[in-house]
Amino acid sequence: MAFFYSYLGRRIFLALGLSILVGVLDGFGIAMFLPMLHMVSEEGMTDPESLGFMAFIVDAYQYLGLSMTLVVVLLTMVLFFALKGLALYVKSAYDTRLLELFSRQLRIKTLTGLNGINFKAFVTSDLGRIQNGMTGEVDRLNRAQISYFGALQQSVMVAVYAGFAFLTDYRFALLVLGGGLATNLFYQAVYRQTKKLSREVSYHFDVYEGKIIQHVQNFKYLKATGLLSFFGLRLKETILEIQHSRTKIGMLSALLVAAREPILVAVVALVIYLMTTFLGGSLGAILMSLLFFYRALSALTVLQGNWNQFLSVSGSMESMQEFLEMLREEEETDGQQSFNRLREGIELRRVSFQYGDTPVLHDIDLTIAPRTSLALVGESGSGKTTLVNILAALLPVDLGSMYVDGMDVRRLQRESLQQRIGYITQEPVVFNDTIFNNVTLWAEDNPANRRRFEWALRQASLRDYVDELPRGSHTLLGHSGISLSGGQRQRLSIARELYKDIDILIMDEATSALDSETERTIQENIDALQGKYTLIIIAHRLSTVRNVDTVLYMDRGHIVDSGSFDSLVERVPRFRRMVELQELA
């Protein structure tokens, strides 16, 4: 209850109130059989006093001055059931509203939590768990809400019908209730096993989502190397584990459905025998009470079905609570000062960083003046990408400080700073949309935006390619730009960042997938951008950084030396060796 209350608040109690209203109206509708029993009693078949407290309905007719004719009784019954139908419609419509509200708030909360997580926690997180938490678990929690409220509302109905049964013949009702509680031990054992299996299903779904992500992302490699079947076996194992647990849950549900009615009918039959044989119970009152218990039994059947369905997905509730708690714990702290434009530059003072117990950067001191170009070079694992991620305010410094325009970055609103940054990664980002939307990020297709779009295409050497396409800039690129070559994807990423209004342009191996001619063209364009942006470039192809203002050579998380390209060739033997291997000397 507490989990759903945190999203729906007091609306839950209104839903329960509507359920009570439906049950009471239905109970009074059924109670209209009492006046008919009274009619029969006048012929000597039933004593009205034997109807217990429910005889007040017969008295009510007399008090209201209504003649207890068959037509009047039947019309009263129709009225109560019509009112019940109206209340049921209102309740069902309100339940639909609650489901929509719960689903929307849960999805927004998980999305907001994910967007607020710090990047360091994200890169070390289980992506399968994140994927499952954002999609599969939310869908299962929607089913959990339906089942839980269904069970809760049916429990209200059971209570209402049981109340009417008690008013009719409390001894019969007590005996039936006692028998029902005895059989509940069997149901509790089934519920415990169902809840355990539900936890297993949630765990296996986390694993499954992670493997699906890997399967899709690495599809080309797996297919090209004949490993699809091998990797598919790993997926099949997880699928079988999920289905095995679900089958067990289904078998338990089937057992509940099959055993419920025979057990309860046996209890009722035994109680009727005891009442009529040993306790002198009135058969008329017993039959009337039994009618209420039949309605209660129907509600109980639905209740137990809903409760078992809820338990079958209750593991998702625990999994979602853990997921949301993880997002809260890893929430990124943010400053209050908004950032407008880079004017004074960026400075790192004795910055160190590590992942877990693994140190990556050591005592980095670095100053980047505005509108200058900086290249980071070094062997793989030297810390170049980690340093760039710190400069992009993606990673916090573990030790030391970072200043932007003289202000500690921790005082800045990160998003306002990052909106001034363009980032071209080694693995180009391509959305499943048109070329225009990929470059402009869904900007309005007006003349001004179209002109800037065309300029960005030319700067990225992509204009001729787009012009040759049948649908031009309206061409859909598919998942991750699957129809594009690696070089075309990188050029598209370059065009996107140039389209944006930015101060800092970061290029992490941005020309690694380009052919020599295209690389030379883009290199000329990059040279033309110097002095317009603050350029930060990571490149293994040293030809792309030959003309930058400063080259910074890194090794094992340390800055070994920095200066112009030619000065580093003279002073740093390892850098000179890299240049010679690429035949640039």
C-alpha cells in the first residue's frame, strides 16, 4: 500500500470508498429477496422472525407504507442494481484514471532519476538493470497496480457480503468464516512460493535486458564472425529460466483456481449440515445467508486470483524500489550559478581521478585559454578520454579543482555549461530519424535553420552525399545509422555539433573512420574553426593535430610534456616515434 500511496496519495481511499458503495448497493439489491421470502412465509413456509437482523428490510416496506407486492419488490431490486451499475461505472473510470496517473508518474520519476545520475555511476552500472527498470519493470508494476487494487476492492466486496450474511444468520456466517480461515493456510503457502518465484523473474529480466542490449549493439560483429548462434544460446538460457519460473507461477495459479471452489463448497456443505442437524438453524435464513456468501465467494475467487497475480509481479516492486534508491544515491549534485559563454578559459589544478581502486589521472595541471586549440595524444590507456570527460563536466574530480571562467565547476549548473559544449565521440551518435533532425536536433524547418543546416553539411563534407539521396535531408537513417558508413556517421556527428551554438568543441577520435581524402577535407575545415571555438581534440591520427596551438602528450595518467607539434617531436622521443610510424616526419 505504501508504495502505491507514494504515487497516488489519498486517491486510493476514494477508490476504496467507491468499492464499498458498489458492494453495499449490490448487497441491498440481493437483500430484496427477503421481502419475497416474507411473502412466502405468509403461506406458512418461512417465519419472518427467522430472518434475523435482515428483517429490518421487511419493516422498512411497512414503515414507508409500500405494499409488498411482487412488482414493487422487483422494481426496488432493479433500482438498487441500476444504482450499483452507475457506481460501478464511476469506479471503473476512476480506476482507469489512477492507472494512467501511476504509470505516468512512475515513468517520469525513473526518467528524471536516470537523467540526474552522475556519469561516473552510469558508466559503472549494469545497463541491463537500467533498461529493465525503465521499461519492463514499469510495465509489470502497471499490472501489479491493477492486480493489487483489484484484490483490495474485492476484499471490500467480500467484507460487505460477509456483513450482510452475518446480519442474516451470524452463527452460520461464523462457521463458514472459520472454515474459510482454516483453508487459508493452504493459500498462504502458495502465495509465499509465488512471491519467491516473482523475485527470480525480475532478476532474470535484468540479465535478459542486458544481453539483449549487447546482442543488438554487437549484431554486426556477431554475425560477421559466426557467433550469433553462440550468443543466442546465452539468450535462450535466460529465456528458459524466465519461462521456467513463469510456468511455476502459472501452475500455482492453476492449483488455486482448481482447488478454491471444491474446498469452499465442502466447507459450506459441512456447515449447512451442522446448522440444520445440531443447531436448529432456519433453512430460510441459511439460504439467504448462503446467497450472500455465494456473492462473497465470487468476490473471494476474484480477490485470490488478483492477489496471486500481484504476487507474481511483486518482485518488480522490490526491484523498482532498489533501482530508484540507486538513482537517488547516485544523484549528481549541481550548483546554482548559470553559465552563459566561455570568456576566461578552463583551468585544472592538481586534478586526480580513479574508477574504484584504479587510478586513472594523477596531479593534472592544465590551463586552456578561450578560442585556442588543444590536442591530447598518447597511447591507449593514457587517460586522454577520462581527462576530456572531466573537461566536459561529465566526471567530477576526485582530488583537486576545476575552474571555468575562474569559477569552481561545482558551483555551476552543469547543464547550462554542457549546453555550450559540442562533443563528437569515437562512436558517432545517430538517431533513428531524418538527416535534418539528426543535425538540427528537431529544430523547426524554417529558412534560417535550413541555411545553418546547409552550412553545417558543407563544413562536415556531407553536402554532396545528402544531395545525391532521393529524399535528401528527409532520408530516414534507421537504428544507429545502420545504412551509413562509419565515415558518414562521423561526418553527421560533426555537422550536428557545428550546427549548435557552442563555445567548446570536443573531438574524441572524430576522424578515425574517415578515408584519407575526407579526413584531409575535414582537417582543413577544423583548421578554419580555430579561433572561433575552444577546440579540444583527441587523435591517434596525428595529422589532424599538426596545426593546433598546443599538443599535450600523456602517459599512464600523467602529462609528460606539452607545446607545439614540432617542439614535442624534438623533446619527447615516444611522441617522435609515433610521428615516424605514421610517416609524418
